[in-house]
Amino acid sequence: MTKFGTAATAAALLIASSSWTHGWTIPETKNLNRRDMVLGFLGAATTAVTLVPQEAQATTAKTGLGSPFTGDYNDPNHPNCLRQVKVVGAPLRGDGTRSAYPVMEITGYDGKAGSATCTDRPTRADLWKVEGTVKSTTEAYVDFSPKGGPTKMLAKFEDGGIVFPDGNKWVKVAGGTKDRLPLDMFTLKSE
């Protein structure tokens, strides 16, 4: 709703509610005392605050294929190694609610010990997994502590890739990288 529309709605409610407080009649000004004016104004203000719609404070982050983060990536620090990102809904809490922020799951493989380049396909046991929280369509925070990294690393989606504070940029691969998955898997499942 525009600012003008909100102001017009509030004014209409002010006029209407002051009439409601006096039995659907507009009081004559000579009989109107200060108490009636204050009560009429308070009734109108309460009605306006209650009925005027407010903008939702929800995150715009999407899950699944709707998220720009979802996909397979090339990591220049580990060429030809698996980097798969999925964005899924936040888990259900004990009270039946969910966080407004989706979960980012990153699954990867860094190659055989001592090698920075992947020349083979991993087994399921070779895979590592880290998680994060997607805060918007372009920002997430990832917990790399299971791999010895920081617990809250900023990850920004920019120009077709994920950029980290150290300057590393994972470039999204159109069509995916199925040849980097373990042989017995077509896709990695969310847990």
C-alpha cells in the first residue's frame, strides 16, 4: 500500500470511528467536550493501527531450485572436485514452528590426500558436509568448523557464483557435475 493510500485509509478510519463512538451521529461541536474528543481520537487511532495492513518482515530467501545458491560448482582451490549446494527448508522446532531462514547444505570432496585436484570419483565415505543459514537471495552464513574453518563464514551469491571473504569464488556449473558424484549416487539426498 502506498503512503498516500495508508494515510487516506487512516483518515477514513479516524472519521468513521469518531462517529462510532457517538452512536453513528456526528456530534455538534458546541456539545463536544475535551473528553469526547480524546476518546474519539483514541478509538480511531486504535482502529487505524489494527486495520491498516503492515508489510511482512519475512525473508525473501527461496529453497530448492528457486534459490540461486542451489547447484553444482567449480572450486578453483580444488579443481574437478565435488561442490554441491542445496537449499532446504529450516527444520521443524519442538514447538511446531520453523525458522524464517532456510538451511544451506554443502556436500563436497577434496580429492585424495595430498592432491588438490580430483582425478577420481569419491565414495560416500569420502564426502564431507557442512551447513549454513541463508539470510537472503544473495547472502548466507556457512559453518565450516567440521572442516577446521570458521563457524560463520559469509557466502555471497554474485555474478553466477558463491564468493567467500578470502576471495575464493565457486562458479556455478550449468547442468551440474554428475560425473563428480559417487558412482552409486545420482543425486545427494538432504538429511
